[in-house]
Amino acid sequence: MAGTLNQHETIVVEELDAARQVIEGLIKARKVLRMYPDTNPVYRKNLQDIAGKFSDYFNSRDSLVLRVARNDIYVESESVYNNTEKQDNLALLFFKDGIRELAFHKDMPEEELEEFLKIISLEFGRETIEDDIVTLLWQKDFKHINYIADDTFLTESEDEEINAIKGLKQQATDPVDLKKAYEDSLHEQESATSVPIIPLTAEDFKLLLTILEKDSEEKLDTFFGMLFEILYDSERSVNYEDIVFFFMKSIEYTVSSAKFPIITNVLVRLKKIISDEDTDPEMRRSAIKILLFVSSSKMISLIGTILASERKFEHSVFQTFVRLLDKNAVPPFLNLLVDLQSIHARRMVIDALVSLGPKDMPSLIKGLNHSQWYVIRNIIYILRQIGDKSVLEHIAKAAKHEDVRVRREVLRTLGELGDERVLDTIKDCLQDDDSKIRIASLNALGQVDSPSAKKIVMDQISHSSFHERKISEKKEFFKTLSLWNEKDVYDFCIQIMTRKTFWKRSQQHETKACAAECLGMLGNRDALPVLNKCKASRSKLLQESSETAIKRIERGK
């Protein structure tokens, strides 16, 4: 995940107090967001208050970095929050999901802060919550909120926790020597007016690599320039096979050093050689061999080692490099999904496959038969990001996978990409034994803009077995139905509200209460007489739901 800025100055007492104010604001905001809708004045006032607390802290610092332990939250080495209870423990909330550090940066917009508060205010023990905090933060991809997450530190041992915290502090304060090494190597400036084109032997090349290990990035770029000049040499003073070998070894060294901008420039130049109609055929074949080597299993495995090492480099730079690779890189990148354990590294691979996947869709589809559930889930996510509807049939087959997390990802994808072709699959999932899958199916139906999807929801509500469902699930049905703000939906809800009840009254009152909430969401004022009449019901639930719906309609929201 994204890293944070180091802080080397001693933090003053006023800043610690400001940080504690922020923590207290976060705790209060969690409670308020659970109690009030986003249109309530208390909700808006609280959001302004917590935004103000962050602003107070940013008056003295550009970033607020919170390091998380099981029961404590630290700013640098000072504890600004301690709670040994399991209930309402903000530190434990983050710690149990693997978050070890949170950083909030100056100029954070209120909208981004609000989305963050909504995430930490979710009740993660409930069945309707599908993901953990790390996954939700990842999906939001905040610009001013960064975090470090490490699932290898999830432990019940306090000694291991202490060691983990010490490791994070050391990681956050150790200086970065790589940049200094580059700067030192550039003190001695050299200039060259021409590059001699001479034959290189294998021994010459080994000597050059030895020099490069102590040389600067700038000179490494110059070295590749020499190799291209040799490749362009019309007199062919060097055999093409030797040049290909030199390129491959140089690229392998450069990739192992994570110098992706240099390799990107090399790939761009190679592609120009290949696309130029006047290029010598032998030179074009040599360029193709080099490109294929960069996309080979050997090189992608090397990239996997670099990603696993958590070496620092720009995500955007890596993705620019990835987009230049050949389709042959897709299968070895899929293998990395199996091998890599770091969340950050896996995300890099997933994003890479989103870029590369369209070049080799059959390999992605083949991956849907993998034995590991998390690989299948990741591939389904990748296919959703690619957005190619031609693979919907293959994705739908995974709707019967034994792992509930895979089935949820399938439904999420069918909802976002689907059309009437996938409605039968989604409908079947409404009968799943797991309530999370049934709710995910409803969400998918709501995303498929089709009268047939609406009919499926109405038919399910009309079925005699619907009254047996839990009220939380009934609410999800009517919430989905409210997405179609159409007359037949309004008439359907009114019919439920006015229906006589002779048996299982409590269950039918639950259904009526849900229909009342749906009418409130539809906002049709014609429903007010029926809702006012239901306010006099003996069912407290129906009374409250009707009153809430009336207020919502009268507010016009």
C-alpha cells in the first residue's frame, strides 16, 4: 500500500494535543455517522468539526502520521490514544485488519475525509459488510490518505506486536541511501562528443556490467544508447546475436535494480525499430527477440521478486513500463498472483494485468479454473476492470464456486457489466444459503438496467415465502426496488400497504414497513394518505417506518 512521509523533527506538546483532538473527533464521528443520515444537520456539523480538527493540526505539520498498535495509536513515539477494551477500540479496529500506519495529508478535501469516516463507521461484524477496512480503503484509492497494511503482523502475541511496531518505526525513520549514492556518483562529470562503434566480446560486457554496478542512472542510460548505436551500425561490426545477448543481460541488470524508466525508454525505442518499414529485417527480428525476453517468465519472475521486496518506485512509472510488454507476460503475471503475499505487491500485479489482460484474454479466462479461490477472485476483479462483456458467460460459471468471496465478486461483476443475459444466473443466487450472496444478488439486479431485473425483484417479494425472510433482507429487497422510480413500483408498494392481514401479522407488518420505506425513497406525495393511515397501526415498526417515509417525502428527498 502507499507509504507515508517521514517526520524527523521532535513533535511539540501542542501538536500532540492537536493529534489527540483528531483521534477524539474520529471516535465521535464514528458514532454520529451510525446514528444519523447524511442529510441530518448533526451529521453535517460533526463532519465540519472533524475537518476543523485536522486543519488545526495541519497548521504546524503537513502530514499527520498515526502508527497503530493493538490498543494504542502513536504519533512518532508518543501515544495519543490508549484503550484496552475490545468494544469501540479505534486502535484495535485498524490493527485487526492489518493496518499499521495511517497518514493524512494537508489540503485533504472534506469529501475524501467523509468517505474515510464512512468506512471506519461500518459495523464489520454484520453479514452485509462484504470487505475489510484494507480492501475498502484500496478501492477508494484516496489521494490524501495513505496507509501501510501488513497481514503478517496479525498475531495475539504482545511481544510480536512490540517487535512489529519497532520494525515499523525503524522503517519510517531510516534514511534512504540510494538517492545519495546516485548523487555521489554524479560528482564526476564526463562528456563525450561521439560514441565509438566497436565490437564487444562477452568479457567486455562483463567488465561493463561491473562498472555499471557503481555507476549512475544517467550513465546506464548512456550505455543503452551505445548498444542502440551498435544495433544501428550499417557495417554490422558486431553480430546481431551478440547484440541481442548484450541487450538481454543489460535489461536483466536494470530491471533487477528497479530502474523502470530506463527500461521503458528502451522498449519504446525497440518498438520504433519494429514499426519502421525501412528497418533491416534482421534488425527487426533482433528487436522482437529483445522485447519477447522482457515479457518472458524469467523477467516477470524477477519483477515479482522486486515487488515482494517492497522496493520503492512510482506506481505510475511501473504501469507505463507494463503497458509496453507483450501478451506473453500475462501468464507469468498470473503466476505472481499465486506467489505474492504482500497486499501492495498483489495490487501492483492486478493493475498490471488490467493493462495487459486485453492482449491475452484466453489466459485470463483459463485462470478462472484455478484451484485457489483468491486467484479466481482477483481475476474476476481484473475482468471487471477491463470491462469486456464478451467474457460474461465465463464469469457467470464461477457463480457456483464453493467460496462465498468468489461468488460475491462474480455478482458484483455481473451487476456492473451485465445485461439481460446474466439475469438467470443472478436470480439463481437469490436462493443461495448465504445471506451475503442473496444481498449481493439484489445489488447486482439493481445495477442491471432492465425491466426484467425489476420483475425478478417484484416476483420475489410477491412470493408466499418472502414473509419468512429476516427483516434486514426484506429491506434490501425494497431498497433495490426503489431504484426503479416508476409507476408500477409505486402501485406495487401501495398494494402491499393496503392489503388486509389475517395470518402471520408480525411478519406481514415487517413487509409493509419495508414497503413504506420504499415509498419514502420514491418520494411520491400521492402515498401520504396511505402512510398517514398506517401511522395509526398497532405495529410500532410500521408506525415508525411510515413516519420516516412521510418526513422524507415532505422534505422532498
